[in-house]
Amino acid sequence: MKKKILITGAAGFIGFSLANKLLKKNYTVIGLDNLNNYYSKKLKLDRLKLLKKNKNFKFFNCDITSFNKLNSIFKKYRFDLTFNLAAQAGVRYSLKNPRSYIDSNLNGFFNFLECCKIYKVKKIFYASSSSVYGDLKKYPYNENFSGVPKNIYSLSKKFNEELAQVYSDLFGLKVIGYRFFTVYGEWGRPDMFYLKYLLYTFKNKVININNYGNHFRDFTYIGDVVDILIKMFTVKIKLNHDVFNICSNNPISLMKIVQQLNYLSGKKCKIKKTKLEKVDVIKTHGNNKKIIKLVKKTKFLELEKGLENTFKWFKNYYL
């Protein structure tokens, strides 16, 4: 019998990419998304259009802050596995609209765990973030490091981890959290730097680069991320709740990304280098030994190839 899998945030970057791969593997996927306008709604609808071509995909326009609607979907489908990838994303946006993070990332996640508890879901996965580490200067980040969140987004993700731990302790839920490190690739979010840089390049707009370009990020290709998530289906976890870094263990300078994108596009974007913002983390660098030991994944796609794949998709979709 096919496993029934729920993915909240199915129209988002990681949610869509995971759903797309699962459908190709003949899983039954139920996708939820509220289709908000934080970034291009057209992009979200185009992702869904692709998913809906598969008969094993069913979509609901549902906000996880609505317990009654979420509960009715859980009751109908009795999921084997659930992924909570729905969240209000973005660090700088948290300065403008902090309430959206409280609503979606706190209340919505509570509703998700409640439904998983009520309907006895066997395995539960959720998105956390590398931002929970804050601006630690000890690299690479290990999962047992105690970070200090620098913004409301990262604070909401830390709360998710703590709430998942409580639900695991009290109700015996088997819950796995993933601390994603700067996921990039095809169908990515246009507000993320690498795609924003390309969009501004071809629109002949000036892009601001904070901290005068001295940021480093542990870029992780979407194909590698999805591969790890699926491999984790069959892995036996010792603890009822655990968290894992999802990263390539290879921090890259933002200016190296700029150079590679210039090479791929044959153009240069106009740049204005600006000072560090308070909410920004200067460098992220995760230790991925814990997840590699479990899933036996030893090879991650080279940045140059990942950006090449991304640029090919960008040209087809945007130009």
C-alpha cells in the first residue's frame, strides 16, 4: 500500500521540490499551502501546476493557522508521514511584519503537532533553520551548540524545536527537525540573493550587498536536500526527537557567487555595497557528519554545477 505523505508549504521552494521527487517515486502526496503574497504568487502557482499533472497529488489551499481546516484534512487522509515546511520565511521581512511569524511559525506549528498527535502519525518531519545558531563564531556548527537567535524568524524556529521536544517527551511523537543551510537551486525563491542578483542583472537594476560583500553562507543544492530528506524515511532514529544540520559543510563567499553568476550570464549587475544589518548573520558553516552517518551520503553537488543548473532554469522561466 502506498504511503500517504502530507507536505505543508507544498507550493514553496523545498516543499515543491520534495513533492515533485516523491511523486516521481510513486508516493501519494497531499499538499497544503496558503499561497500568500510574500513573494511571487505566480511562481507558486506554476510549481503547483507542475505537481498537479501527477494523479497521485492532491492540493488544498489551507493555512496551518486554521486548526479546524487542518484537522479535517488529517482526519480524512490519516497520513503515514508528515512534513511541515510551511512557514513565514525571510529575515529582513521580520522587521516589517513580525506578527506573521508568530501566526504561522508558532501557532501554525502548534496546530500541526496537535493534529499529528491526535491522528497518531508515525513519522513527523519539520523545517528548522541554521539561523537558530545566531552569530556563533565557533565553526562548524554542531547540532549540540546552543545559539542565540538574532531576529524573530530565527527565534520562531528555535521555539519550533523546543515545542517539538515537549510533544515528543509528553506524547511519544517521533519528530525530526531539519536545520536547513541556504538552500539554492531551480524553482528557488526570488527574494534569495542568487536569484535576486540574476533578476536585477537582467532588469538593469542596482542591488544592495550588505556587509560590503563579506558574508559567507553554507550553500546547499536543492537536489542534495531532497535526496537526504527521502533517505531519512527508512532510517531508524534512536531519539523520539532529534535535529539535523542539512548542509554541504562548505561556506562560500557571497562575492564568489557573484563572480560565478556573472560568468554564467555573461553580464554584470550594478552593485552598491552597504553596511551590516543588525538582523544579519555574517557567516554560516554547518557540520553535516551527523546526517551523513545516517543516510550514507558522501557527495554533494559542486557549487559551479548547481549554479549552472539554476541559471539554465532561470533562463527558461524568466527570460
